[in-house]
Amino acid sequence: MLESIQPIADERNISLAQLAINWLIQQPSVTSVLVGARNSAQMLDNIEATSFMLTTEELEIINKTLIKMNLKF
């Protein structure tokens, strides 16, 4: 799975955690996203995940990857 979505994170210069959080935020059926942080750096990383919007194309790549993995979302 990572080889399918890592290029999205790399192109945007974001972490996979930020990508995952942002993807969750953009799901219509998700009303809130609970994230944890062990330190202030992780907290700031999580906050940065709200500073951008994934494109339709990026969302489709992630969704197709999840479908291939037989994950429901």
C-alpha cells in the first residue's frame, strides 16, 4: 500500500500521517478525527494535516489502494 500512496506524500512534502489524517477529514461519512501525539512535534505535524486539501485525483488513488486491500471505508 505504501508504494501507492507514498508518492502523494512525497510530492506534497508531507508525512504519511498527515496524508492519512487529511484523507480521513475529507471523507463525507467521517464527522470527527481523533488523533494522538506523544510530543509537541507530533501535535504540530497533526495540525499541519489540516492545512491542505487532497485533490480528487489523489483521493481516488488512495481509495483505489484501499479497495485493492479489501478495506471498507
